[in-house]
Amino acid sequence: MIIAVHGDVDLNTEPQLSACLTRSLTTDECPRLIVDLSHTTFVSATGLALLAQAHNTARAHDGWLRITAPSDLVRRSLIRGGFQDKIPIAATPEAACHGSERPDPPTR
């Protein structure tokens, strides 16, 4: 399943994204979720925590969560949050579907 996120992910939008992620992660026995950030302009610490929680939930149910197409600003936030070592980040949803379980190597 692909969830496309638009705009900012912060305290104001976290409840809506949280509900969407929870619904997506609980409808499948083995959840496989791609979070497309190509139209996301900002991710706060709250948003990063939400993505980490969703990743952990997916893994606990033998599934996975992958992030795709973050802008440079969002990618830097993900890297500062340590996500490059935890959650695979792919250039496109298609690449995420065919990606390995290991995260992409960090870019500089």
C-alpha cells in the first residue's frame, strides 16, 4: 500500500497521518507500506517519531515500511533523525517495492 503525504508533517497534521498509518498497518496480517514523501515540505520531530513508530509496528507484524522520494530538506531531517540506518529510503515507490530489507546507504 502507498500512502502519499502532502504538505507539512507536524503537530497539526500528525493525528490525521497517525490514523491513516494505523488503519493501513492493521488491515493486513503482514503490512507492507510505502510512505511517499515527494510532496512533503517539512517533517517535525513529531512526524519522525510517528514514522519510527509505524516502522516498528510493521516490523512487529512481519511487514515493512519504506520511505520514498523525500525532498532534500526532508531527507536531511530523516538523516538527522537516524532513519537512514533504520528505514529504507528509495527514490520512487517502484524502487521501494523491489528494494531489499536493508536501508539505502546514506547520501552526502
